[in-house]
Amino acid sequence: MSDFEGHYVPWRKARLEVITNHFGKDWFVGKKILELGAGYGHISDFFLKLGADPLAVEGRSGNIHEGKVKHPGVNFVQMDLNKDFPGGIFDLSLNMGLLYHLTNWKECLTKTLQSSDLCVIETEVLDSDEILEVNGADGAGGDQALDKDVRHFTAKLVEEVITTCGHEFEMVTEGLEVPHHTYNWKTGNTKNYVWGLRRFWFTKKVNHG
């Protein structure tokens, strides 16, 4: 089982710095934050310490048990995000490192975007600038899918879902580069799934009228 250490540490640090620089640390005070696929809840605990009110949603009971030991102040909920989604409206919803571990990723992404006017979406993607998705298979471990079967997809398809849900988006490539995870890369249109090729977006609901 993964302990969410090793390469996770600089990866978490880079993403959290990008997020806090975007909003400003003071913005998080009193904000309701939804973290999906929370693992041990390290990210939720980070925002808890900034004064936020996070909800950490995680599929594995073992991860939640360990998370409660490490971060007793974090509110955890166990949920299979292929089948269900937490209710409520949040000030910010975080869907990072999750979608490519799901089969029903579009539904999960849609519900994420419906849960908040502000979202952070981060995922591995196929090396293609087409609208495309393919079947995939995940590995074993506490940081992998609950089910072996998953879907892989392109950034353009993610962006199509984002805009269909009434959000505008900003893709971020700077400040995220760490070993094993790359965001500032040029599409080669191989249509292949390559571990570590990722995209990161801030989204905001567009209010018409």
C-alpha cells in the first residue's frame, strides 16, 4: 500500500504552492473545501491549517484509518466515486490525481464542477490534442483504482466537459514540474498513455446576465 510519501512529497508541495499563490492564503479562512480521492488527507490537512473547513473523500477504509491517525482534525468520508458523490456546495472543489483511476470519470468531473463555482482539476492525460478516450487498466495499491478497469482520455476532452458544465478554465504549466510528473510538455499526438504526462486547470463558473 502506498504511504503517499516519496515522490508524492514534492508533487504535493508544488501543487499546493500553485493553488495558494492563485487564491492567496488568507482566502481559505472559513472556506468549505472538497478534496476528492484524498488518500491520507495530507492536502485537506494543509487547508485545515490555513483555517479552511475541508471534507476529505476517499474510497479506501485503510487510507481513511491511517489518515485519521495522521490528521485527526480532518473530516473523512468513505465513498466510491465511480458510484457516488458527496452532496453539498463548496467554496472550492479539488479533483486532483483521481479521474484516470475511474471508469465513470466524466460523471465525477461533471459533479465536481456542479459542486462549486471554483474548482481545481488535475489529471494524467493521453498524448493527443484530439477528443479521445480509451480503455485502460490500473495497478494494485492504496493509491490506485478501486476497480482495475479505468479510462484514459485527452486534455481536450476534459476541457470539453468543463465548458459544457458552464465553467471557464485556465491551464497552468509553470511551477508544477517535479520528478515523475510533468505539466509543461508539448503534445506529440502519439495517442499513447504515458505515466506522468499531466494537465492542471483552475476553473470558474461563468455567470450569464
